[in-house]
Amino acid sequence: MTKSNNNNRRPLYLTAAGLLVLSLGAVFVVRSFGSESGADGFLGGKSCNDKTQIRLSTTPEIQPLLERAAKAVADRKDDSTTACLQFNITGAPSSKVARDIANNAEGRPDLWVPDSSLWVSQADDGQSVPTIAVPSVATSPLVLVGRSDNFADVSSWLGTFSKTTPALLDPLSQSPGALALLAIQAERARTTASETQVGEVIVPLAQKLGSMAKPYTDVNGLLGRAGQPDSTLVVPASEQSFVKYQDEHPDSELKAVVPRTGTLLLDYPIVVTSSSDNEAYSDAAKALGEELINNAVAQARDDLGFRDALVSDLGGGRGVGAVSRLPVPSTAAINKVLGEWTRLSLSAHSLAVIDVSGSMAEKVGNKTRMQLTIEAAVSGLKLFPDNAALGLWTFSTKIGKSNADFRELVPIAKLTEAQRQRITTALAPQQAIKGGGTGLYDTAIAAVQAVRSGYDSSAVNAVLLFTDGKNDDPGSLSLAQTVATLKALKDPARPVRIIALGMGPDVDINELQALAIATGGQAFVAKNPQDLRTVFINALQSR
């Protein structure tokens, strides 16, 4: 079993073996603990005149196991005890507790049992990161759940996702969703998947889920949908939640698998979150942790569908059996993946601006650059969710009102079915203008101003600029003057970025980069128009 380093500053995904060598300086007696609502309930034991009060917050699914362990500790009869503990155990989602700690909210717990160590780094309040006292009191592998027909490809997480309809629990609040994204990145050390291949799966998924009024948070609801006849849904979930669902739905035709690349674990550490007297609370955590590895609690843990800290198979042939482990994500990897998901799932307020100059009539194979660009734009349109807003311009030289170099075809609006149809219909008849030049500079400035005029603070505001050439409008500003104008238009509070998508051998990448960088954007080049979809994915990832 792969081990990870124990770092007191940012201790993530620590190994389970530490549970087996717990060293206690004293035996604690727990004489009361709280119910789910937080009310105290007294559980036997002898009188304690100087009780140590312990506020423990836990992810709800493991709360019954913690309460059983607390009662077992309370039932100990050891006359040498010099102190006793009073636990008040409450249930709360791990992401909420992490957020509350990071924001220094009232009611900070003394101890915390999240479902995954990944939340520990998210609970940084600016002063310190909570420390893990007990690496793991239980485990549950991340699995993929769906109907058997949907598992033709289980070579990797990415491979399965690309051939099915993945339904992720909200990665920003639910561990299985976050771990699924981390698994896709972690397995790249064992596959040949490129960043673009990952993006082709993750970008549309993030856009789709980001457009939902309410993210998925109910695993049972998703599993119910995945079990419907002909469903193509696959749901990343903990093995524990799958086993529990199967126990409650014995006629379900769902199956759980782990891709051949391996999986990550939900590891249930006990974390010291108190802002003071950490040694006493660490000792209390170890007392509880010691009880949780006793044989008396083992059967209860298995009954609830949890594995032990050594990831031993569940009893009765339940679950997925032996699992291979993926490399443990670092804090930096966790922050990067969650940050990218946040950015990618934002809606878009964008203007697509497409070159219709004369050079777009040149053929690549049996199609013109114009035809290939239109196909790429129509394909790219499908990546945008319904809550995105998109408009369409074309540009050449002197084709618009008052001899402007651009022409508005479809104003920016929400992507309803009607708006999608308007854009598709407007694109279909577009042809390269014979002898038309490329009025790139004036168009870039006007497009940024147009997006800014209808700025949406809840979305990524951008100009998607498609071109196969460089500016050849003699009457326009110079490149230096255009860059200076774009920089002057820049407003950090209301950023509008140019994402330039160049195609063909005549593109001046330096020119496109200068325009994009002046707005905080990026430029991408496809040597062949057939590569435009890949470039389009890369562009969306760079937002």
C-alpha cells in the first residue's frame, strides 16, 4: 500500500496504518455525547467533576459509528482514569465545515471527521491548517455506478466518462464529485491522455453542470436515475453509498466498477480543528480512534458499508472487492482541480466574431476554410449551456453600417432553442467575400466594446475571434495603436477577454497574441481547420 508523507502544516491523504499504532497517554471516559441535533445525551459511566467538553462535527453517514464508539468509551471502567470526556456530536457536510472554519464562523468544532482529507486544506483560516490526529477511522473507495451496458470501456475514468453520460455530485461540495475529477488527473501518469483529451470531456461536463439551477447533491436520487431502463448515466459515488443503496433496493440492476487505472479513497480522518489546547483534543481524537479499530466496532462498520483503515474488502462479497490505488493528490493538485472546475463551470457572455475575408475561400481538401470554420462553430455551439449568452458577428472590410469592418448577425442573448437556431441559420449561408480584406484591428476593438456594453458580472465575458489571416486594412490603426486602445479599455472589475482562434498558414500568431494579451486573453492556432474543435476546447479551458 502506497504511503504519503505526514506534514503537520498541510496533512492530506495520510496513510491508514497509523491507526494501528495509536499511543495514548491516558484512558478517557466518554460519559455523554450529542444527538444529530446537537442535544446532549448521557450514557452511563461514573461521575466526572472536571469533564473535558469535546464538540465533534462529522459527515452524517458515519455519525452512527462514531456514536457507538463514544458509547463504548463511556462504558469503560478504569479507576486509573484522571480525566473524562463529554462528546457533543453533530452531523454536517464536510464542505460546509471546511468553509465555516476557513471563514472563522461561530461554532467552530474541536474535532472534525470529514469524509475525505481533501477538505482539510480547504479549511485554512489564514492562521493555520487543521491537523490530522487520526489518519483514518474508515475508508470507502470511489466507484462508478451504472447499468452494466454502460461499462464497455473501464480502462480509465476518462475513457468511461467519454463514452457515457457522467452525472457528478457537485465537486465543490461533495467529495465523490471532487475525487472523480482528481482521479482523471491522477490517472494521467498511467495513460497517454493529453490535456486536450481531458478538456474534451471536462469542459462540456462543467458547462452542463454549471448551468443547472441546483447542482447534484443527492446521491440516492442520481443512483435511482442511473438504474432506469436504457439509462446512460454513470455516477461517481462512494462504495459505501452504493452498498447502502443496494441494501435498500435489492431489485436494482446497478453495478459498481473501478476503472483499471485505479481509484481514490474517502478516508474519514479525525481532524483537530480547535483554535487552542490542541494536544488535549488530539489525545481525545486518539481515544476515539482507538475504539474505532476494536473488533467490537468492526462489524458495525462493515454493516454500514465502510471498509477499515487498511481498505480490507467488505464482508459478504459486497462492494467491488480489492482495489488498486491511484497516486494521492497533493494540496496543489486539489486546489488546481477545484479552481479549474469553478472557472469552467461559469456561464459565458460571449460574442463570436468570424472572418469572412477573401482568403476564407481557399480550399482544404474538398471544403473551404469558411465551410470548415462554420462546422467548427456549430459544433462549438453545443458546448455552451442554455444559460450562456452568445451573439454572432462576421468581419472583413467595409461590410457593415457606415462602412464598418464588421456586421452584426445575431445580438448577444441567452442560448434558448430559438437563439441557437438564429445563430445556426445565420452561419449556414456565410461565404468568403471575394477580394475582401481582413479588418482585424477595428473589429477587435468594436467587439470588446460591444461585450462590455452588456457586461454580465456572473459570467465569463469574452470575444471569440476566428480568423485565417492578419490585418490588411490600410485605413485602420496600427498594431501598436490597437494594443494601446485595448489596454485603455481594460477594466479589472469588468474584464472582457479576447480569445483568438487562428487557422491556416497565413495567421500571424504574434499579432493575435498581442491583441489577446492586451485584454488578458489568449491566442490559439490550428494549422488545419479540421483542428478547430481542439483549439476551441483549449480556448474554453483558458477562460
